[in-house]
Amino acid sequence: MAKATRPIFIPEPSSPELVKEINLQFEWFMGMARAQKQRSLDAFHTEAEVAGYSHVLEISTYSLQPLGVQLSAFNLFFNSGSSLGTVEELYQKSKVLSRDEDRFSETADKMKGEKPISFLFENYSWPLNPQTCFYDWLYVNALHQNQKLAKQIFEFDAFTDIAYNPKKSLGTQARSAALYVALTKLNKIKEIIKPSNFIVLLNQYDYMQEPRNLFNI
């Protein structure tokens, strides 16, 4: 029987970290088929319930709930006024992979999995610390623009992303959703719009400050 360990993300507005992560081990059903992923998801959420979290929303295209699919970074759109795309598209396109300007011409698909040296979005250069700040900024702003969806996430006490492997990537829609909930409860949501304000806000907390080595910082 295969086992996997994945985190669940819990909004913790009263904590220095803003988002609490708990790693859970569960039965993993091998295979790429959607049905296998959903069996793994069922096992994951069963363990979450044992840990005390019964209202958990899976945010991914594998979610069993329509809300979770709509909130996937592959489906959630962000409109900055001059850029329009899904969170995933804009994130991948904003990667700066080297000092070579020719790399900017590469497609988002080619950039997946590559380590950036920074992120550049609408002439604003994002740092790599806090390590997920650009991804989080895109996601929480996209979510804030979609209030019909945003209001529904407050019905849940934790979030998961079955496709997220912390050994391979940093940003995840589940953590970003939990961050949105925490910042909203702190009445800090007005500070998410401007990038510089958002970075200052995150640096007031211990949110994702500890290097996890994926970006070699």
C-alpha cells in the first residue's frame, strides 16, 4: 500500500505565520487517472477529519466540489487592468529564469518546473522572499475580484491541494486561499492590491520566511 504525505492549510490570523500547515500521511492510489486522484483525495480528507478538520475544501481541478474546481489557479482569472489571464498563466509568464532577455520569449509551458531568479509582472520585480509572495499576490487578488467565490471559502476551516508536492514546488492555491481568509479576518485586505504594500504586510509576520531551498535563496 502506497503512502503519501501532504499538508493541509489552516487560516490562523492570530498566529505570526498567518497560515498553519499540518502534514498528514494517507493512502495514495497510484496512477494518473482522475478517479485515482480522487480516491487519494478521499483518503487525505479522511485523515484531515481525524485530525479535527471536517470542513476541508480541496482547491484543484481534481476537487469533488465545484467551488474547489472554480478556485483552481488554472481556472481563476485575474485582471490587473493591463493583463488578463488565469493565475497559473500569469505566474508562469512572469518567471525570470536568467539574465538572458531571450528567455522572456519562452512559453509558459516551457517555464514550468524551472527555478526563477525573480518574477517580473508589469514592470514590478518581485523578490523571492517571502518565498511565495508573488504567487500569493496573484491568487488573493484574483480571488478578491471574484467575490461570489471568495465569500464561500469562509465556510471551510482548512484547504488542500492534492496536486501540490512541497518537494517540487512552493506556491499552492490552497495556502493562498488560507492566507486570503486570514488577512480578511485581520481587516488587512485593502493592503493586498499594491505589490509593495503586500510585501510590507507579509514581512510584518513570519509567513513563508523560512527558506525551503527550491529557489536556492
